[in-house]
Amino acid sequence: MRTLLAVALGVVMGALGTVVHRYGADSLYLGLVLAFALTAVAGVLARAWAGFGTLLAFGVGWVAVVQALSLPGSGGDVVVPAGVLGMVWSYAGVAVLAVVAFLPSSWFAEVPARRNRPAA
């Protein structure tokens, strides 16, 4: 069940990031930064939720929707054009998910933090 929900989360975050990534001026792409931040946070959530399997499921949903929105529609329009910004969104988004996958596993462990021993 968690895997299917992770795929759905990947689809939603990929679609939201794809729509937002082109927002901003030519020198400051605030939408791209926001889209990467959303992707990273959702990837961390998926990994913390149930491990690498859910992160992989999230990545599959994310990649599927980003690539689907890169294809020409019935009128010939695309949401992710083949320019520099579209390529950065497509490929660097996968790199963001790879960074999340290589975060230390201790950050996601469900063990209590070490306690200092009381002074004797």
C-alpha cells in the first residue's frame, strides 16, 4: 500500500514541479528552485516512510509524469520544452533523487538518540 501511495506522491510532485519549474525571471528561476525543493522533501518523506522501496516507487512516478509531460500533446504543445531549463528540470530532478538515496541511513533510523551517561 505504501508503495502505491509513493508512486501517487511521485506523480503529484512531478506534475506540480513540471508546472512550476518555468516560473521566474531570466536571471532567477524561483520556480525551478521551488520544484527541486519539493522533489527533495517528498523524496526524503518517501525514504523515511518505508525505506528505499518507497523512494524507488516515488522516483518511478516522478520520472513517468515528467517524461509524459515532455511529449507533444494533441495540439503539438509541450509543458517541458527541449531547452536548457527543461533539460535541467528533467535531469537534475533525477540527480536530486539520487542525492536523497545516498543520504546516511542513520538519518532515517527509528532508534532513540544516544543519551549522555549521568555523572557519577
